[in-house]
Amino acid sequence: MAQTLPASTPYGATETRRPRIGILALQGDVREHANALREVGAEPIEVRLPRDLIGLDGLILPGGESTTMRRLIDLYGLREPIVALAKGGAPLYGTCAGMILLANRLADGEEPVLRLLDITVERNAYGRQLDSFEADLDIPSLGDEPLHGVFIRAPVVSDVGPDVEVLARDPDGRPIAVRQGRVMATAFHPELTGDRRLHRLLLELIQP
Ligand code: GLN
């Protein structure tokens, strides 16, 4: 399919193409991720069908309800093409429910969905009082400025494999931001704040 440049581009054909980042748009907080992607200079593409994944430079799996998303992923035949996109080297970023979809292992014997990230997660495991909370997080790899994390019925990462880099931990030492190669995930929702460092990190993971 031919790539058309916006008519108003001041630089004509010499303008470099904006990265096209898909957002799994079956359910969940799609619009907030789309805004965040525009702010970092990417073109957000809503993904509902396998054909929407063609030619993407990366993919975001948003927060929402992972059981609903799991059902719709299978209904629309998205599981294999998403795995293929990742295996082809495109970076993926899962937030909250998206982290659950990426995990290799789910506690309580639930069947994992995409198995692209060597972590074990326990859904809704922060407990009743902490159902939703906010915290300033140290993420040294993103700079000195703390990142404000919004947690909404977040999963707990109870185990990480040897190839997984822990980017940040909660006050009890449990991982809340992880990365394995080009697959990253956070238990919290950076799209709900104005901090765009994690969306920028996703773009940095795109292969040249
Ligand atoms: N509790 C949800 C789940 O288990 C995740 C919540 C979220 O994405 N904010 O799927």
C-alpha cells in the first residue's frame, strides 16, 4: 500500500515517516495511549483485526480487563499475528491488563495469552485498600525525575526470568516496570499522566 504524505507537510517528500504504533483497540484505555503517541511524534493506529497489524513499527496493549481482551483476541484471531509481529522485532508495550496479556505465566493456573515476557503475574493482587493508588516511582534508566505511577487494580509481578530487566520496583521491592529485549510492560498507566518517557522509550526500541 502506498504511503501518502499529509498534504500540508512543509518538507514535501523529504520528511521522514512518523513511526506507526498500533494500539490494541478491543477494549480499554485506547484514546489516552493515542494522545500520548501523538505527543511523542508517532502515528497511532487502532488495531481490531489482524490486517490492522500489517506494517506496524510497534504495538501497545492497553489497560482494561484482560479477561475481556483475551476473549476478543481469540475471537478476532489476533493471537498469532501479534506474536509474529513481536518475533519480527517490533517493540511491544503492555500497560496493566496489557502486561497480563504479555506474561509467560499467570498465577492461579490461568492460561497465559501471548507468552512474550518471562514474568509471572498475579491479577488484582495489590489488595483491597490498594485497589487504585498513585505513587512517585524511581526509574533510574529514565533519568532522575521520578515518574508518577497510576495503579488501577494492578497486577503484581511475582517472578521475573533471568533475561528480564527490572526498570522499577514498588516500595516492597516488587517489579512494576520490566523489559525483555523489545517487550516492555508496566503495572501502572503512564498514559494517564503527562509524562511521556515510557512512550518515548518504546519508540527508541524500534529497529533502525
Ligand atoms: N484488573 C485488570 C485485569 O486483571 C487490569 C486493570 C487495568 O488494566 N487497569 O485485567
